[in-house]
Amino acid sequence: MFNQARSKLMKTIRRVAFSSLAVAVLFGPGGCAEMSAQDKSTSIDAGADAIGVANLPDGSSVGTVGGAPVGGVIGHDVGKK
């Protein structure tokens, strides 16, 4: 009985994750249309760093929240070129 409930929960989590990803892919690029190259670089690096830190073996929400601004600052400086 426990395995059935767990299986149903995992399917629901996958469905929600896939739906969220689909929405982000469909609507995300439209939000960046008016951004400068520096702004795009800042947002991309902030997101990439937050995801990277969250996927570390001991990744915590504190590390993710701390990693996003660091990535944003790096992206901002790289995008100045």
C-alpha cells in the first residue's frame, strides 16, 4: 500500500515538474526580448549558478539563494563587453 501511494506521488511530482518546465520554455524567451546583452548575461548566470549550487551533493536552499547573486554579479561583469 505504501509503494502505491509513493508511486502516485512521484508521478504527480514528475507531471508538475514537466508542466513547469514547459511553461518556462514557452513563455521565458518572450520576457527577454527587450533585454540588453548585459541583462541577459546577468539573468542567465544567476539562474545557472542557483541551479548548479542546488544540485551539489549537500546543496541547501541557503547555498542556492547565496549562489544566485554571485552568478548574477559574474554575468553582469561578463556582459559588459
